[in-house]
Amino acid sequence: MRNKNLKELIINRNQLSYLPEEICYLDKLEMLLIGQNNIKYLPQNIGKLKQLKTLVISGNPIDESELMRIKNALPNTNIFFNK
């Protein structure tokens, strides 16, 4: 994936149904805004984003079990979610 130094990624309201696994290689990413899409699951390796401080996933059809998986994978990240 190009631009491994990317710190902020804002892709709200883009009718996305998934995020590619490659996003987990953006190891300098601090803010990921993916609200108002159609994403049900985040990549399995989302926990590799150790620098991630803010994750906005509001407005996506994420269920409770997936939300708990995300929170466990990213314990030091502020996660904003509401349906």
C-alpha cells in the first residue's frame, strides 16, 4: 500500500461495504473516519493499527459482537459508534 506515512484517512459517506485488509499496514494512521457507509466488519488485523487514536464508525451496520471485537483489538483507541 502506498503512503505508509498517512496519519488521517477520512472516507465518510462513500457507500463502502468493506475496508481492504491492506489498511492495516498504515501503521502511522492516527485517525480513521469511515462513518455513514455500509461496512459490517472491519479487517481481521485492525489491531495492527497501534497508533490509531480515533475511529469513527457511526452509521454503519456493525453488530454488537463485531463492535466488541473492534474494541478489544483497539483498546487505546477512542471509538465513536451509533447506528
